Amino acid sequence: MILCDQKNTHIRVKIMCIAVPAEVVEIREGNIGVVDYGDLRQEVRLDLVDVNIGEFVLVHVGFAIQKLSREEGLETREIFRQVYAAMEDAQ
């Protein structure tokens, strides 16, 4: 997870930005990759990382921004699943 601070000349606002773990399942021309979030596949930009198919990355606003170990990727994905399930149960 990444925390972002945005500063304004009058106020300071804290905004939480989330990067989501995903597995690279395809690499296309033009630094485009297809990633799998577990139940969703999406095209992302690979300009910021050097990855291979099967590796995990953190994705933020359509860009893979960091490589993760497979263990970190799967563990973080499971935490996201649990949080989402808890939010659904609370409704």
C-alpha cells in the first residue's frame, strides 16, 4: 500500500492511494502487460518495471510500479480479499 500526501497552498490533505498486487500473465508490444488480480484481468503499462510472465507487480492507476515476490503477491491478494469480504458482510 502506498500513502500519498497532497499539499495545497491553503490546506494539507492526506489521501490514501492503494496499489494492488497482480500477476503478469501476458506481455504485449509497447510495454503493455495483461495482469490477473485473481478474478479480473486488465491491461497495464510496464514502463516502470522490468518483469516477466508469472511475476507479481503492484499496480497503481494503470501502471505496474514495483515487483513483488510471488509469496508477497499472493499474501497481499488474500488480505485484500479478506478486507473486501468483511466490508460486504458489514453491509
